[in-house]
Amino acid sequence: MKFDPFAMERWQSTYEHAVRFNLSESGVEPLTLGELVELVGMDPAELSDTLIEYIPSDGSPGLRSAIAAMYPDATSNNVLVTNGGAEANFVTSWVLCEPGDQLVYLAPNYMQFPGMAVNLGCTAQPLPLREATGWQPDLDELSSLVTDATKLILVTNPNNPTGAILSAAAMQRIVEVADSVGAWIIADEIYRGAELDGIETPTFWGRYDKVVVTSGMSKAFGLPGLRVGWTIVPENLREQLWARKDYTTIAPGSLSDVLSTHALQPTARQRIHTRTRGILNANLPILEDWLRERDDIFTWKQPQAGAIVYARYDLPVGGLQLAETMRTEADCLIVPGDHFDMPNYVRLGFGPKPERLREALARCADVLDSLCVKA
Ligand SMILES: Cc1ncc(COP(=O)(O)O)c(C=O)c1O
């Protein structure tokens, strides 16, 4: 079987705990267990009483119904709990991608699903999103790319790495185009709830019968270490995804299931999202001021969601080399645009605590200055 490694995740796994400053992460500073317990108003005794056992392998009934409540007309029978959004994407690709199928994906994108599709013998065709149009898709181009051979259309909304949110017209057109050829829409909505303006991104769920939504606790909730994700799917497809999960991780962790169930209750969810949005709105100006001071090097569109800015740069150095120089000389991890097939871009995270972010950016500034002198 062909195997293309997932370049960005490998880069992050290798270095994120080895550097002093991590600006490679796309979510906000994670919560501690103590902060979470307090924020959701949980009795700590409940945690000590939780059996560290195998729980229902598709997620506890309480967690599944809390997740279903976030999607119009969904029930627990549409929900499969997974280990992170990553497993949600993985089992979905494993069921839906067959050799010879074509996937069309809005690019740039989180490259897990396209990578898996290719590894499973599919072709993956990018629909380029452009900075000049605020990273919105050209809808005519979408229509011309999608053919009878197209089995799947992948969107990440809000987008990683651009932080842009699809317009209502674009969502509608994507549904129409998918419907015209009977393609599945895979909507990775893991940044939903992390909007800077506080207006929740509409979901694709309920707009068309062949929609799979994947999501999880890692980004908008700031709880990546829980490793809880989910898929929202038509019931018959849920059975097929669940059967694959017997081969991957069996069940979610029992402690993570309990904590996620609390975090997803309406009041708790609102508190957590308020925290996330507070961090995003406090930190984005720090990064944008820094970029503005270097507007001879960087151009970017302000993100609408997520703790990431996708910036184009003008320097005589490739993205991989720039990121490697930042890592070795500034002790700071950033994501090179090469990991999104766009070498002259970098993805900069602004989720850390403000003082860390400022310190990291000051270090990066020194490295940039020396690169400019050399150039
Ligand atoms: C769009 C997208 N989907 C899925 C994931 C994986 O999420 P998780 O950490 O919940 O597995 C990420 C992580 O960066 C992501 O950006």
C-alpha cells in the first residue's frame, strides 16, 4: 500500500515539545484539569469515582446526546465518538475512499483527509482558495472541477490554515454541486466555536443527505489532550464507521468521556467558548502588530476563526528552510506553507499566553532581521 506521511503532524510531533516557543499550534492555550473542573462546575469527587474502564465503544450515551444537541435534528444515532478529530477523519476516509475514487478538496486544507485518500488509492484534486478573494472558493471553478468521478468533496470550515469561514453562498453552492453528482461532503468543523466575532459558523449538517461532519474538543474548546472527537453521520454510515473503530482504538478514554460530557453542557460550553474567544481577541492584535511592523515582508488576511494567521512572505528563502531557521535559531516552531503545498507562506499560531507570544515573536524578529541583512 502506498504511504504518504502526514508532513505537518510529523513536524509538530517531532519538535513541539523540544522548542521553547511553540507557534505551530492552531488552538488556544489548553486548559488544565483543575481549570476545566472549575469552569464547568464539576464536583471533583465525580472524577475520583470514575472507573477507568472500557466504556461503550461509540461513546457514552450522555456524551453522544450532548454532541447531538449541537447539530440541528441530529440524535445520538448520528453520533460516533472517536479519539480526536483525527480518528473521526481517519475512519471516515477508510470507509468512503475506495481505489480510483476522486476527492476534491478546498486547498489549502488540513492535509489529513487528502493524504489518507491518496494512501487509500484515490486521486485528490485541489480547488485552490486565493488570498485575494478572502480565501473564498471560486464557485465556477468548483463546478468545473467536480465531475461524475467525484465521490467526495472536503471542506474544513472554519478553515485551517487560513482561518476563513465560507460564505453562505459558497456553502449553498458546495451542496448543490455535490448533489449534482451524488458526492459526499466531508465537513471538518473542528474550529466551529472559535470565531473571533462570537458568531458560530453554520454547520453543513442537515443541508444535504450525504454529509459527514467531523469535529472534536481540541480547538474551540482548548482541550486537545482529552483526545475526544466525533463524527455526525447518517445512521447507516455510522454503523460502518463504528465497525472500523473496533480495529483502531476500540473506545474513548473513560475520564475524557466524563470530562467532555460536562464540557458540552450548554452553560459549560458557552463558558469555554467565551474563554477561547477572549484569548483569540486579546492575542490576535499582538501578532498583527508584529506583522504590520514587517509589512515589507508579510501580507495576510485577518483570520475569522482559530488561533492562526496564514501569512505570505517575501524573502529569498523557502518555507521549510525558514521554519527550520526559526526552530534552530529562535527556538520557535512555526508551520511552513510547504505543508499545505504553498511554500511562500507560513502559519503562525497566536494561542499561547500573551507574554510567551510576545517573547516568541521578539525572537523570530531577530532571526528575520538577520535573514534580511544577509539578503
Ligand atoms: C482541521 C483539523 N481537523 C482535525 C484535526 C485533528 O484534531 P484532534 O487533535 O482532535 O485529533 C486538526 C488538528 O490540527 C485540524 O486542524
